[in-house]
Amino acid sequence: MKAAIKKSYSPNGGRPTPLQVATKAQATLPFELALTERTKELNCLQQMEQIIAASEGTLDDILWQTVEAIPKAWLHSANTVARITKGSKVYQTGDLDRCQSVQSAQIKANDHLYGLVEVGYTERFDGAAKSPFLAEERVLLDTIAIRLGSLITRAIAEEELIKTLKENERLYKKLLTVLGGMAEMRDPYTAGHQQSVDKLALAIGVELGLPVRQLEGLQLAASVHDIGKIMVPAEILCKPTKLTRHEYDLIKDHAQAGYDILKDVDFPWPIARIVLEHHERMDGSGYPNGIPGDEQLLESRIVAVADVVQSMCAHRPYRAGLGSDAALAEITKNRGKLYDPEVVDACLRLFNEKRYVCGC
């Protein structure tokens, strides 16, 4: 009788584990050392992901931190030099050209070669293996190259998006400049008024500490806040005598008309809404919709104050300019009732402490 053949159980389906592959390729690393090397490699990948996730800087910052993290993952880390090349830029921890042994992997993005990630040993390490590098280190190097490639792909896409957004914003600004000029052509007596308002509104916004992006939208909206006046008959805009009730009602329509002109343009700032609200008042007594202050944009409340001050300072067909003292008295008197108190305070500081001059 033939003896039964006893089959041994293999939890990996008979396939060698990564540890067995690395051990065989490196002529049997001790178990503890092999385990340590695998841990170092995993830590390297984890650190790389943490660098990418935490970075708020440029791709250059990520590449510098990544290249510094690589040597720690290699067997002879004290003698390891890492280098990442991206185009003409080089990020390295030492002189790789003097290394005795070097391995490299290509960094590709969108099927284009963008650079290399390389690792070298400054000393020669002889042994039974054909290469001083572990098999798992080859896998790690390829993994790092693939991750950098995906990172560059994303950076390229973001750069293209930023270019597109900037070009769109340039066109938006050009459009607003043209529209602002059209409004002032209809009303020569208020020529320069919108520019004066946008300068004062911007100064108030800066005084209030608004972020740059919000300031940009504020100034642009202020520069076209009267765009709706192109819908008002020119003879009313230029009338040298006091307006009738009906004529004044037509003038008041310019806020809604301005909103209707701008509302369908997808500006990255709330331009149309600011134009709509710049004649609203804190107590809800303004027009066109009687919106109270807590429902208005801060930018709208800033333009409202800047508009009142500049309008009172400027000459009109039916009256001479009243001057900055009268304008400041008006916003002081109605601080908190008609005008936002913080905006009024900021405006007063500009004139009283920082010698701001009204653009009349």
C-alpha cells in the first residue's frame, strides 16, 4: 500500500508572500529586518500622502518634502541619496551622480514624461543578490513615481482651470468697464461719479478689513452701480431744475433696471445683487424692495454710504456740490437708521483721521 501524501495548508493559495519574495531576492533577510523594511516603506507612502494632504503651498513644496522623506525607506538609509527631476527643476538630498548604485522610475502625466524619481547608494554593497536594492524597494520607487505623476496631472488641470477663470474674469471686468462708460455717457453731469464711488467704497472695505476677493467684487459693483440709468430718458438725467415726483420715480427704477441688465451674467461676485441693493436702507425705507439692513449684503451697505457721500459732494444740474462736511453730517445723523453703523464709522475715520478727499 502506498503511503498517503500529506498536503500542507497555505493561507496564500500556495503563492509566495511579499515578504518571501523580498527575502528570496535579498538572499534571505532576517525576519525582523525584513519586517522593519516593510514598515519603513509603508511609512514612506503614508508620509507622502500626509505631505500632499497637508500642503497649502506649491507643487515645489510637495516635491521637496517628498524627496527628503524617500531615503528613510531604503535598507541602507544612511548612505541613500534621493533625487526628483521635473523638467529643468531638480530636488535632491545629495549628489546622486557620485552614487555607486542607482535605480530610477519615470514620472508620467497624461502619457507625457515629466521627470524621474531616483535613488542611489553612496557606497558599494556587495552580496549574493544581483542588485543592492530590495525587490520591494523597486515596487516602492514605481509607486512613488506613479503618485507623483497623478499629482502633476492634477496640478496641470488646476493650472488650466485657473487660466480659464482668470481669462473669464478679465472679460467680465472689460464688460463692466464698457457698461460703466455707457451709463456716464448718458449723464454727463455725473461723469466720474461711479469711479468716485468705487474708490470710496474700496477704501471703506479696506478700512473694514475685508478680504481681497471681496474687495475686488465690491469695487467692480460700485463702478457700475448706476448702470440702470441707461434706461432713464436722457432729458430727465440732465434736467437743470428740480425733478417732479413722476420723474423721480423713473430715476428710482435704475436700481432694478441695473439688476435686470446684470443678473444673467455669471459673475464670480454678487455684482447684480449689490447694484440692486445700493439704495436700500437699514430701516427698510429704501428702494426698490424695502429690504432691511440685516438682509442686505455688506457690500451693498458699503456702496450705499459711498454713493450718498459722493453724490452730496458732487455738483448736480439743479444744485452746487454740498461738500464733504454736509455729506458726513448726513451719514452721522442717520447712522444705524439709514446706514450701516460700522460702515459709517469706517467712512468717518477715512475723512477725519486719514484725510480722505471726496472725489467731486
